[in-house]
Amino acid sequence: DLFHAPRRIDQNLLLIGTGSGLAPLVGIVRSALAAGHSGQIHLYHGSSTGAGLYLVDELRALAARHPNVHYTPCVSREAADGHFRPGRADTVAFAHHPALAGWRVHLAGHPGMVEAASVHAARAGARAEDILADAFVLKELRSTPRAAAAGPAVADSGRREFPPDPEMWAALKEGEVMAAILTDFYTRVFEDPVLASYFTGVT
């Protein structure tokens, strides 16, 4: 689970996210700054195209206000136009930070990226306990006519799970709208004077 642990305010942080994986990373940056973090904070966010990136202006403004915050938006499937760095977020990040001994690394987003980046971070010198990862997986349930007629499935934990809804997923622009909703939610929680204290140190 991803959260800011203010054990060492001078520890350098490397945060790499793709898609809606940016949301918890933004929360970590804000929590770190609120705790007086003095180490360098490098945030890399990646998407296949520029249209998949969000909070770009806000994060650039945040970096401009805090000298120890560095934000790099990356695109992997379109030519860079000067606004974004070309390449996958993890590839760009590790090219700039080949040695990570003593660093704390936070990873969120596509499972493939998270897994590969975790291995890369360890090889670059980050300790296992300093590599925190959260892969965002969209679960799809295989349904039969009988299961569909029975209604929502109930997982072992008691949580109801619903079969995929292609129309809803299309309406959400294949996750783009959901990413905006998640980011808005995280922002409101972390900034709310009543709720914020309950989420200090919590994913």
C-alpha cells in the first residue's frame, strides 16, 4: 500500500506512476510536503499519449513552488512536442536515477510497469523495504448465462463483484474519466480539514 511514512524527511523519493496510478502518488507528495520533507521528490507520470496525462499544470505549479519537487510527464506512443518527455515513465525515471541506494521508491499503475520497475529499483540499490508498489488491476469476471441470471457475484470476502459493463467503460473513456474522478477524490480528502488527519500515513 502506498502512503508517506515520515521516518526520514531527508530521504530522496522516486515516484513513478501510469494512468490513474498518479492519484496516490500526488497524495504522497502532498503528505510529504506537509510533513516538512526536505529530501528530493521526483515524480514521473506516464501515458501512451498526452491526452492520457492529467494534473499537468497543477503539478508543474507545485514543483515551481517547492525547489525539492520535480515533475516529469512522459508519453510513450506519440512524438514529444516539448511539453512532455518521450518514453515510458519508468524508463525515463531510471535513466535519470541509475543509483537508488538510500532512496524510497513508490510505484503505482499498470501491473507490468510496477513489476518491472520494482525489479529495476532493487537492482539500482533500493532496499526491498523501501520499494512500495501498488498495481492497478481491472478484474473481469467470466460469466455464464446462469451466473448472469443470478445477479452480482459475491467474493470470498463478502464483497459483491459485478460483471464488466462495456458501455459504462466506454462512457468513462476507458478509464480517463475514472482517473479524473479518483484524482478529484484524493485531492478533496487530503485537503479537507476534517478528513485529512484520518488519512495521514494511510494508503
